[in-house]
Amino acid sequence: MSKKIADIVSELALPILKERGLELWDAEFVREAGNYFLRVYIDAPKDVGTGVGIDDCEAVSRALDPLLDERESIFPDEGYTFEVSSAGLERSLRRPSDFERFLGSLVEVKLYGARNGKREYVGLLSGYGGGDVTLDVGGETEKFTKSEIANVKLRLS
């Protein structure tokens, strides 16, 4: 198969989300503890000011489920569990558009290895380019290279 399952599901979900004024944050098809999970993470546009509620998740799930049934041949014979949920307030940032959208926001950067004795830094996201992340940490600028970064996620406080 030339396309990944998550990519196919994303393509199917986009028109459904657009119709409801929502956005696709991410889709993943993973195997955990011997079971397959198809997860679709949705979000509301940043300028709307409201988040995603359970009713939004249910509506998207109900609209997407029959489309997935029509394409059952792309899934493993063992079946899978389908979940639609909010991207969450402390979501991971992965794509360049994620970083652009949340410039100026408080984020946590986790590193693969320690720098100055620390593996986690919290600060305002002040820059992003080529996978490198720049933070304002207490008035000091910290730049992390793509190869150092294990994860970047939003922080509430």
C-alpha cells in the first residue's frame, strides 16, 4: 500500500471537520499491547476561542465511522479501536505549522540528553526553523537543535 492508514484517514476526516468548523490536529494508527488503535485528534481554530467538546468528538466519530467501514480492507484483520478526541491543552507540537501557530506560547522542551544538567526546559516559544526551537527562558534565549529535542508540548503554567 502506498499510503499510510493515518494519511488515508486524515484525507477522509478533513471534509467532515471543515464542515463542522474544526481542524485536524493529528491522526495515528498504532499498535499498543497487541491491539490496534486508530486515533483522530481534532481541534478548534485558535481564533475561535473555544475548545473541542465531547459533542464535537461524537459528531466527527459518527460521520467518519461509515467511511472507515467502506475501506475496511486497509486495516489489519485483527480489527482496531477507533477513537476521536480533542488534541488537548498540553498537546505535542510536531509540524512547522504547529510551531508557527503557537509562537509566543508557553512550551516545554524535553531533550534526549541533559544540557547544563537539565533535560527539560520551559519557556515562551520565540522561534522555530528547520526543526530548531528557540525559547525565552526567564529573559534568556535558549536554542535547541532538532537532533537534541525529544518532544515539545504546550504547557498551561
